[in-house]
Amino acid sequence: MTTPNGKSLGLAACTAIVVGNMVGSGFYLSPAAVAPYGNLAIVVWIVMGAGAICLGLTFARLASLVPAVGGPYAYTRLAYGDFAGFLIAWGYWISIWTSLPVIAIAFAGVMIDLVPAFANRLAATLLTLGVIWAIVLVNLRGVHAAALFAQVTTYAKLMPFGAVAIIGLLFIDTSHFAEFNPSGQPLLKSVAALAPLTMFAYLGLESATVPAGDVRDARRTIPRSTVLGISIAAALYVLGTIVVLGVVPREQLVHSVAPFSEAAGIMWGRGGGLAISVAVLLSSIGALNGWTLLMGQVPMAAARDGLFPPLFARLSSRGVPAVGMIVSASFATMLVLVQAFGSEGFAAVYRLMVGLSTMTAVVPYAFCSLAGSLVAAGVTKERRMPRVTAIELIAFIFAIFTLYGSGAEPVLYGLVLLMLGIPVYVWQRRNTSAMQVDSEETAAGAATHPAVS
């Protein structure tokens, strides 16, 4: 439903975008990745969930102060200025379009598993590119169409995964939880290794703040949908991991490529595994849809502020940033083609950029976690700046620890990737300044030589 003022996103739609973006394809492989750490993995899921909720509350506070289009970019710019805002928009935008191929490849992998005839390089590539551009076409029809699609895919996929996470508790073998940390590594090292594995699943918690211009009653809807979406996802992560660890033997789980499907198959037979495979397809499509929506909104907001090239701000007849969305999807397409047909060197670059997408998505969290006081001071025009709250401090520590857990190499190359945006910033600012000078000279000439009536 679209209101008279053109705003089409309500609580259900925003919550669906948050859950759809968070519960993407990465979560379904996570039980296998965290299996070597046993019960410690469950504890880390809970702790990271608490940190994610603190981050969500900071975004909720920012959204209640200023429901600005662009989410993390907009709040960073308001708090720290244009240059910091540009760097966050640049990195956040890159993290989005580099993550699309990963999600699409997961979709293609499940399709190949269901239909073995697709098990060749050409078919897999066509499936990957086909689902990316199909979702782009949905989003080009308008924000309302994308929101409706998000609700359908999100709530449809929650049913089978909710069944595994809740009903599956009845099938748990408690002997699987005999060891707290069977990895043999020191506790701190194990927690640091688990941090990026679990944080990857929480990426997207800020999603409801990005399309703020299309949200009904944004000051109330965005905070509520953010906290609600994170809570739903965190509950699914924790309970789902407990069930999979409790049903599938750890020796088998470590080598599993479809842990949820295996758990469902053990509990309910072939039909259960098939239902989970369908849910993974829906989830991948839903995650692609949500990230494609944000892929157009973030550069559009930066372009409106003169920090990105103007083409990203152009709206189609349906009110969507079509050019920016198509350009971004084209970059994602090139990555898919590099992965499919490129040399091993290019493929290595592709894998590195996909890894960097996680790091560049966490950096905005660190910036925004402490931005509340600065934004509040700017909005209220008070001389005395509000104090930083305990929740904001926890959110900042949470973001920094996640960066630490990502390892030195992704952080190093992530910094290089962010610095590569500086020439774009300088070029765009130079063009903006030139346009302003021309405008002022035209106005001065008109004042000096008034038109003769």
C-alpha cells in the first residue's frame, strides 16, 4: 500500500528487508563452519547477537533523530563531515555489489543440486547472472514492488527454517554437547576466529535505515523494524545452530555443504531436506532483492549531496535510481564472469574482494556507533553535546573486535580499497566547485547587465 505522500514501506516491509538481508545464504553454511568449536560457538552466537542488537539500537536512535536516506552513509556525513561520509558510502556501496555474486552463486549451487543437468560451467554462470538481473528488474519496477517481494520471500523462508529451529529441539542428541571447545585452541583465539564467521550473518542489520525516504512514519517504523528484525534473525541463528549441532554428528557436520538440509533429512527424511533446499532458494532470492534495493539507494543519497557522480541520483519514471542500480549490477556481473572464465589470478582477486565486502561493511558500523551524540547536537542545536551511552560504547567495541577477528590481510587491503576512492572524491568535488563558480559568475553577469524590458 502506498500512502498519498508516496511512501510505501511500513513496519512489515522494513522488518522483512532487515531479516531478508541478514538471513541470507551465508547462514546456512555457518553450522558447518562453527562445528569445530562446539558449545563455544553457541555462546559466541548469543554474544554477537547482543552486540548486533546494541548496534541496531544505535541505528534506531540515529533514525529517530534524522530518518535520512542512505543509512550509515547519511549518519556518518552528518556526524563527521563530507569526506568521512564519502568514504563510508564508497566502501558500503562496494561491499554491496561484491556480495551479490556470492549470494547468487549459492542460489545456483542449490539449483544444480536439485537439477543435476545444470552441473556445468555455462549453466551455472547463466543461472548466477540470470537471478541477479531478474531481481534488478523487480527493483526497477519501484520500491513498492521490491518491498512486496521482500515480504513474500522472507516470511515464506522463515517457515521451514523456523520449523528446524523450534521443532528440531525435540530431536537433539545431548551427547553432541559434551565438549565446550573441542577445537583445542585457546579461548581468546577461538572467539576471535568465530567473530567474523558469526558477524557475517549479522550484516544487514542497518537495512531499514537506508530507504528512509520511502518509509511511512520513519521515526517510529525504522527503530522498531530494526530491533524486531535483528531479534528474529538472532533467535533463528542461535536455535538453528543448536539444532544442527545436536542432530548431525560433528565429524559429519564439519564436512557438510548443506548442514540444514542434512539435519532436516535426519529428522524428517528426503522431504525435509527438499523443503530446506527450497527455503535456501527463497532466502537467496530475498537477500539479493534486499541488497539490490540498497545498492541503488546508497549511491543515490551520496550523489544528491554532490559526493558521487550525478548519474547515480537520476530517478526513473517509477521513482527508482535505475542508472545507479544497473551500473552496480554490471560490476557484479563482471565479477561473476571473472570467476567463471578468468584465470586463477583474477579468480583470486575476486575471492579477495568478496572477503573484503564483509570488512568494508563493518567499518560503517564503527563510525555510526558513536555518531549519535554528534548528530543529536547538530539536530537540536544545543551547545552541550549529549553523552555517549553504554549501548553505543558496546556497539563500538563490538565493531572493532569484529575487525580484529577478520585478520590483518582483509583489514589492510580493505584500507587500500577505501583509499582508492580518494581520486573519485577529489574529481567529484572539483566538478561541483566548478559548477558553483559558473553559477555564481552567471548570476553576477545577470546582475551587472540586467535584461532590457
